Amino acid sequence: MSKQIALVTGANKGIGRAAAEQLAVMGMTVLIGSRDPRRGEEAAAALRAAGGDAHAITLDVTDRATVRAAAEQIEAHFGRLDILINNAGITGSGQVSPADATDQIPSTVDLDMVRAVFETNVFGVIAVTNAMLPLLRRSPAPRIVNVSSHAASLTLTSDPDGPFAALLPSAAYTPSKSALSALTVQYANELRKDGILVNAVAPGYVDTDSNNHTGFLTPAQAAAVLVRLATLDADGPTAGFFSEDGPLPW
């Protein structure tokens, strides 16, 4: 069997790029999904310079034409896909963490922002996953990892005395990640019989552009749990929600 093929969306920077780097070190062929072809190629070139097997794939999860073209390109060049990491996502508040985003307060939120966030964080995952499923079904050990957030946990965020009580209420980012959790379970239930393991992961508060680099984890530290879920053995979990410390409550 040839080396595994892994696609990471939003992989030209941040957690996605770190996950791609770690998968490449493991000897996989890594496909760098990126909206910007130039940035995608720069990231792929850097991985190749470090000894990895990496290729840029132009992929905007909100653009069905690029999603279809990406699937066709992967089929033409590789014939299958073993790992899909749905990492691409937006906060909806620019270079501000959702925890500090006053423009996401439910009673005053702009519906256009909510729609834009769901378009990427939820509908984009459906579009990419469905386009890649025929390729994943050709793999002997297909894995899907959806990158979520601790904020997706209804249990954690509804506790008035819990660690997330100080977060500002959010009608965009946080509900989009909760919806992604529900979506993860539904895909896992459908695909369980086919041996496709589907899980959601909360990487933690990471130093990335999405929070103006206020996070305390490095992208490499955060990516470790993505890679672990992407390389599960056949008896590994499915329909789960995990952080580096283990299972999280829904």
C-alpha cells in the first residue's frame, strides 16, 4: 500500500499548517488546502524543503466550484483519500477572539455575520466532506477530524460557575461549533458501518491569527490532538469530542 494521503483544509497557517507538518513527518502525502493559491504553495514548498511530501490544493470551503475541483484533482493524482481534517474556520469578528467579540452578542448580532460564520464553519464542512467521501471510501482506514472548540460544549458553556462563565455570549462562532458537534455525530452514525471514524476535536486556546495571537498554546501543541484523532486504529472511537486531555462533554 502506498503512503497515506491526508487533506487539511485551511492549512497554509496556524493549527492546520502545524497538523500538516506533523502528518508529513509521519511520512504521509499531505495536501495543503488553502483559499489563496500563493499561500498554499508557499506552505507546501516549506514542507517539501523540510523533507515532506506536500502539495497545495486550492480550496475555499464556501465555494462549491473549488471544492469540486479539489476532489477531482485528488482523484486524478492520488486516486483516494485516507484522512480529511476539516480545519478551515472563521470567528466572524476579524482579528478578535469570540470571547472578546461584542458584535456577537445574541440580542444585537448582525444576521449576515451569523450566516457567514455558519457558511464556513458548518456548511463548508458538509460541502468538503461530501465531496471527499467517495475518495475516503477507497481508503482501508479512512478518518475524518472536525476542528471545533471548547466553546462548542453546551455543558461547559451553560455552567454559571464553570471555567467559561466569563465568556461573552455568542450568536455566531460558538453556536456554529455546537452545530459542528451535532454534525460530527450524524456523520459518524451514518459512516460507522463503513469503518469511517469521525470525531470532533477542541485544540485549546492557540496562538493564531484568529485571536490576534493571544492564545497560550503553540499551533504545534494544538495540532497534536488533531493528528492523534486522524491516525486512530480501527478500534478507535467515533462520534466523539476530544481535547488533548481526553473526552469532552457535549
